[in-house]
Amino acid sequence: MPGPADSKTPPVRMNGHAAKETNPESGFTLIEMLVALSLVAIISLMAAGFLGQLRLWNGRFASEVPRQELAATARYLENAIAGALMLPIDLADNDERLYFVGTPDSLTFVSHSRVGLAEAALRTVHVGIADVDGGHDLVQILRPRRFHAASITESDKIVILPKIHGIGFEYLERAPDGASRWTTDWSASRRLPLAVRFHLTATRNGDMVSVSGATRLTLASAANMP
């Protein structure tokens, strides 16, 4: 006669069916493993695509920032040059009366410039290249108009764009025969150039970036109107 240890408890029935016995040590089935691997593969592909797109965006952003930097500098120069006034640069010069002096890599003129937060005053403006720490910076020097030249202080200098490769200016003049031509120097007495154009280059992130700009001088255009 079987004892208590030999008796077997019948499986519990649920809804008329015998419940399956579960083994706590049983692992994943093959189908479950395949589904899990498929999900991992899909997520990996999505992540790789996203990272690739992110690198592409970063590359475009890194190349666009220097171009925007140079473009903003070009717009600043255009606005500054367009406002040149028909006033002598040197108040003590009663002979030549130069209103504008231009070289291939610098220019000087007189304009209304902002001083302080809400004031403007007549200033002699010089734009050119300054050697700084073995490199070249595009700087603007603002000086009050005086009869005698004063020494330039650091507070007079404004760095427009650091670490440039170079800048080249050209000036549009009207010849005696009425024709217009571009020249790399300007020192005409009592006249402004009709227009100024320039080409600015700089090295950013190992790449050469360049931008061009051009502007007409408002007062020169008005003075040459019939």
C-alpha cells in the first residue's frame, strides 16, 4: 500500500484543462532569442543611422560657422566704408586735402562713428592688418580728429576679425574720359572713390575660407550725379 511520499498530487485544472507545470530552471526558447536579436539589430541600425546623420550635421555646422563669421565681417566693412565723409583726414593738411586714402591692404577715411552707448562723433577710421602673436588680425583704429597726429593706444584698436590670412582692397575711380576703372591705390585730392570692393580670406579648422564684398560710397555717388 503506497505511503504518503509515493502519492502524486494531480495537476490543478483551470477551465477544464490541466495547467502546465513550469520549471523555474527553464531558459529562453529559440524563438524568443531570435526575436530579441532582431530587436537589437533594428535598434543598432537606427542608432547607426542617427549617429551618421548627427556627424553630417556637425560637419556642415562646423564649416558654416566660419563662413557666417566672414560674411558678418564683410557686411560690417561695407556699412562702415559706405559712410565715408568728404572731410579731410588731416586737419593740418591745407594742400592735398585727402578725404580717402587706400592701399591694397588698408584704407583710411573720416566718418561718424559710435562712441559710447548712444552717441556718435567724427572719427578718423583706419582699417588694416595688425601682426599679433605671429598671426594677422583685421583691426579698426578710431581716432579723434586733431590738427596734430597723436600716438595710437590699445583702446583705439578694435579687432574686427582675428587670425586672417589676408585682405585686398580695390577702389573704383572715374577717369577724365568718363570711363570707370578699378585700382589698388587711392590718394586723389578732395575726392572719394565711387566704390570699394575687397576680398577677405582666413583659415578656420584647417580650411581656407574666403568672402568678397563691395559697396558704393554714398557721398561720392551723390557728388557724381549730374
